[in-house]
Amino acid sequence: MVFNPLGSNLVFVWDLIATVISIVILLALVQINAYMQKKGKVSQIITRKFVHIFAGPVFVVTWMLFSGEIVSHYVAVIVPLLFVLQFITIGMGVIKNESFVASMSRSGDPRELLQGTLYYAIVMVLMTWFWFYVPSTGISNANPTALLIIGCISGGDGLADIIGRKFGKKKIGLKGSEKTIVGSIGMLVGSILVSSILVLIFSLEVPQFDILILILPIIVVSIVATIVEAVSPKGTDNFTIFLAVVIVILILEFAFPTFWPYSFSF
């Protein structure tokens, strides 16, 4: 929640503590996934996408631990930045981390972390820097943009891969990208579902995050994100989905302000 149990004079200290808590939770998620993969509890498709689906939403929910002061989003961005650095150093062979490689690569090759996994972390850096849900102007101007971004990239894209690989037959896509119609349906459902769940969670703290107001924008954004994901060249969908969501929300804000009644302030 937007709170600070240490008092107003120790805002920065509390936000650092919240950062540590966020990092610990995400590292635990990676370790749990590595354990499931090692023990063969579930299929490799599921374990490989486990972190992809849950890391983003879990990280976003930990934003509620921060004080919500001006400094908060500058401190919160440390979390994905550390993961960016870790993926780069592991991918380049500077350090070794079997849990990360097992959790986030198809082949077990550390260099895979320099591709989609790294792009995912970079998107979370940008999302946190620009759209931490409580801007410097306060919670009354909170913006749900980040919730829809991560809903589409994590829930949508992650579910699309799982469902598409298991049930999809007819291939679609461009430049080596192998998407399926069934996978695209999974993308749409996952985007709407995860975005809606995040909105409902944050509505406990931000009354203006009303799911009845946001459900139609969520559906519109998810449809566009699904189309973009389906035609994105291989390995680019984390970035293309991110850009698609941001562009659609910009259009909604400036062309249909009653449809998206939130300021796009950074």
C-alpha cells in the first residue's frame, strides 16, 4: 500500500526496504520455478513461462509497499534495473546462475537471457520509470497504464505461448514468428484477465481504478495488443506489445477522454 511505517522523515529508508522486499519476492519466484523444473513437477513449457507470467504482476503489486512519495518510482526502478544487469552478466558469461538459466531459457544456454528475457526486464524498467501508478502529484492522479502494460506482456504473452504450443495448429505470424490462432485467443484472454485482476487489486487503494470504468479500455487495449503480438517478428513481441499498449492509451486519452479518464502524466 502507499504507506510508510517509519514516518515522513524516513521516506527514502522505507522505500529502500520496500525495494529489498520486492527483490526477495522475485528471487523466490525464480527459485520456486527452478525447483519445479528440476523436479519435473510440471512440463517445461509451463515452468519456462512461469516467471514470465508472474514476475511482472508480482513486481507491480509490490509497488503498493512503497510510500508513494516523489522518490518512490526512482527507488522502485532499482528492482528491474538489477535484473537487467544480472541477465546481461549471466548471458555474457561473466557470472553463473543455474536457477536463472533453468527458469528462463529454452535450451539451457545462458545467452538466451540476452534476448526476450532481457527485453522483458527493460520494459519493466521503462514502465516503472514512466508509469509508477502514483505520480509526483499524488494518489488522486494515479494512472493504471502500467497495470495494462504488464497485463498484456506477462499474462497475455505468457498464456499465448503455453496455449499456442499445446493446442495451436494453424500458424500465423511474420519473419520466422510462429503464432497460432488458439495462441492469440490465449493472448487476448490472458491480457484481459491479468489486467483486470491488477485493477481490482489496486482499486482497494485507488478508488478511481474502477473495473466498471476500465473494463472496456482493457478489452480495447488487449485486442490491439493481441493483433500486434500475432504479427510481431520473432523475439520482438515484448517491445511491440509495450509500444502498442502505450500508443493505444495515448489515443484514448487525447481522442476519447471520457473513455480513458486518467492523466498520462509521467
